[in-house]
Amino acid sequence: MKTKITLTAGFKKVWSAALVALISLTLTNGSVNAQVKGVKNIVIVHGAFADGSGWKSIYNILSKRGYNVTVVQNPLSGLKNDVDATTRILDKQDGPTILVGHSWGGTVITEAGMHKNVVALVYVAAYQPDKGENTLKWAGSLPNAPEFGILPPDEKGFVYYGKDKFHAGFCADLSKEEADFLFASQGPIYGESFATPVSEAAWRTKPTYGIVATQDKSINPDVERNMYKRSNTKITEIKGSHVIFASQPIAVSNIIIAAAESK
């Protein structure tokens, strides 16, 4: 009889411990899942003179919140090629997706955003042309800042950002070390890309958010404001340089999350 009581007590002890562990695991998983409200997929399209590596901080923030984040490595070899690269990534998403574009990436998401998986767009210091418009129309609509350092196309038709103005013109609110890395990893863009009109404008039919980088020296902030106001975009102004996604990752992430949670 004593042995039976001992076994019963032991069983209760083991069961109690297992139950506590199960409850703890359930609560933990529940808290992680509760952080993702609405859309869980985020696809990011980088701009010219850059690559996807600059978005690491935002990737970390969003991933820790439970979002499925993919950064497109668009080739910068033409609008169609960049749209195709983005579309391939969108095809891989398992459902509704927020599409984010920076700078030239805004032109790309304007067209690629027609994809069936895209439910909202986020423009980060980005171009936002209408159907039939090209990037040059807006790039030249207002004067550039003195720090602006985009060079003319080289002998092969590719455009680079000059080293002498890169820090001040592209990423003034980052350290010299960070600026040097961004310069070293910059992706030159085929110049004719800027002259290619978009065939569709997804912002006309899908909810759209736009971030104005108020200290942008690569795109006049008033150009960003004018495009966003024209399209009835929900605008947020954030103090920062053209690479505001790198210098203000929390603020930019908050806008992306707001777009995801609104769906």
C-alpha cells in the first residue's frame, strides 16, 4: 500500500511539472503569435546605389516581432528586370504581403505592387510615379541639394554615386565607417532605368504609406511630399537622411508594422 501511495504521489508530481511546462510553452507561443496582427509577410525592395544589406536592422526588428521578411536583391539593370526580380519573391509568399520600396525601389514597387499577394505599399524616401510616368520626371522636378552626388552614366550606361559626396549626400546621419561600407557595397544602376515609364500604378488601388526623410539630400524632400500628396498616401515625416531605413530603423519599422496591422 505504501508503494502504491508513493507511485501515485510521484505520478502527480511529474504530471504537475509537465502541465506547468505545457502551459508555459502555450503562453510563450501565444505571446509571439499575438505580436503579428494582420499581414505577416514583408517584402523589401532596395534602391539604387545600394543593396539589401543596409536593411539588416529593420530585418532584425521585424523578424523578432514574428514577421516573415524577405529582402529582394534587385539587379538594378532595368525597370523590367527589377520588377521581375521582385515578382519572383512575391510569388514565393504564402499569402498577403506588405511591399516596401526605397528610393528607386519605389518605382519598382509601383509596378510590381500589382501582384495579387500585395495588399499595401510602403514608400521609404521613394519615387512614386503614376502609370506612364518615369523616375526622371520627378527627380528633376525640383532643384537638387548641393550635397547631391549622383554621377552621369559611364561609358557602359551605368550610374554611380560619387565618393566625394556619398557620405554627405546619401547617408549623412551614419558614421563614416557605416558610410564607407555602404559606398563599397553600392549597386550601380543602368541609367536608362530612370527614363523607363511604369506600366501600372499599384498605389491607385491599394492602401499606401509614405515616409518623407526630412534631411534627404539625394531626393528633395518636397519631391517626396508632392508625390505622396498627389496619390493620397498616408504620410509620415521622419528626421533623417536618404538612408533613413538605416539611421532610423525603429521609426521606419513602426510604419511598416502599422501597414501590416491595418489589414
